[in-house]
Amino acid sequence: MTPAVSYVATNYSEKLCQATAAKLCNLSPFQFSRNFKKEHGLTFRNFVVRMRIERAAELMARSKVSVTYAAFMVGFNDLSYFARMFRKQLGVTPSNYRLANERGQMPSFPSH
């Protein structure tokens, strides 16, 4: 699964294709899907979303970029979806995350 994880880490801000990740691992899409979930505890899609959210959180923590800018920089095209996924991952909205970060009370990601 290492080639697939590298693919996501390198290209998370672009449109990612599970079939491409499967091909990089020399597996059929079905085999890849099953093996990826077994190894990472997440579907490929959920893994990509999690990585994007982590990168957006890092971006907002390190700089004063807007929530919108962070979302677009990591590959989200829909701000509503980004906000829902961010809240699902961290338990706070992106705006509240930013405020907590400014106060030194940054929430952390739950282990998966």
C-alpha cells in the first residue's frame, strides 16, 4: 500500500483516482480496496479526505490563510463539504479550529 499512500501524500490537492492507486500497487481495484481498508482502517476515499483535512488544519495553524483558501489548497471544491468533513474529523468547525489555534487550544485528530 506504500505506493498508494505516497500517491495521496504527493497529490492530495488534485483529483485522485482509486484505480490509479490500485494500479500503482499492482492490484485490481477490488483487491486494492479490500487490502487498503484492512491495512489503514479507512476506505481509500476516507483516507484521502482525512489527509486533506489534516493538511488544511496544518495550513491554518501555521499561517493566517482563510478557511476558504485552505480548503481549496488541499483539494476541496465544495466549502460546505469541507466544513462537514472537518467537523467530522476534528469535532469543530474550521472557523472554530482557527480560533482555538489562536488561543493555543488546538484540537487534535483522533487516532484511526
